[in-house]
Amino acid sequence: MEKNNPNKFKIIHVLSCEIVSLEGCEKGFITKEIIEKYCDVNSTTFFICGPQVMYDFVEKELNKFNLPVKRIRREAFGEIKDILKHPDFPKEVAEKTFKLKIHIGGLSKEIPAIATESVLVALERAKLAPPSKCRSGECGFCRSLLISGDVYVNPISDWRRLADKKFNYFHPCASYPTSDIEMKIPRNL
Ligand code: FES
């Protein structure tokens, strides 16, 4: 809240419980209609925080406005729990383990990488102490260069900058190997 402008901060309670009520609250779920009733959608950036079922619902409602991806932010929710539940994950590689060649600092090493685990987890299993913070693709702290090979990046965790995509940088915490890969973690991290 801005100290000199208390009107900048406004809480609207939207209660789905039929028994509980608050003065001035909205009833039901956070729908497109409720969002546009209280927000100037064209100039607002949204931040969703709550249980998964709420993410799914509110995100679906926000998508009706066709907003740029960067205007819908989420709480960092950590790594995806079960990548196989994501419909566009290439199921044909699910049972596979690939070779991951890693260059980190002065060290080069080949380690195994299971298709259903993130590249970050493969690096951690190999005790390489890779950099990480949010583990959900948002902070960029684990940003690395993909020298060769392919990874699956789930769309909801894909917060790479356009330039990074163009020059093959990726976030190991949000990427799953779909072939043998070679990668480098930049030294300045
Ligand atoms: S740890 Fe934040 S993007 Fe990977």
C-alpha cells in the first residue's frame, strides 16, 4: 500500500462458501466478470497465489482476456510434481534415461538424466551443486546453455526471455530431457 495514497490498495473478498459472508463481498469464484468489474484489465498485471485448483480456474478466466503471458504471474510453486500428468509431455520417452554431458566451472562430466525428472534434479543427483532458487522456471537463477539435444519445457513454467530462447538458454529446473543433451552452466552464476 502506498503511504500517501490509501486508495491504491483495495481488497475484494470473493467467497465460494455459501455459509460464510462478509459485508460487500462477492459470492462464487473469481470469474472474468468479477475481474473486469474491479480491474482495468488493459493496464493490470495479475498475480495468482493459492491452491492448484484455484490457479487452474483463475488462469482459465484470465485467459479469456488474451493477455500477454507476462501479465499473469504466479507464486513460485516449485518443481512440477508429476510431469506425466501434463498432456503435451512426450510420453514415448517416459521410461528412458538419457546421457547428460555437463560443463560447469572447469569440470566436464557425463551423468544420467531420467526423462521424467528435471535436468536440475539430474545435476543434483550427480552432486554437482547447480544453482537454483525458485525451482519453477521463474527466477532465471539456474539459466544454462543447451549446447545440443532437446528438452521438454512445460508451457506454464516457461519464463525464458525471447533472446534466451533464440540463443538456446534454458532453465534446468523446468526442463526435462527428451534426448541425450550437452549443456553448460555459465560461470558467472
Ligand atoms: S531455479 Fe529459478 S528458474 Fe530455475
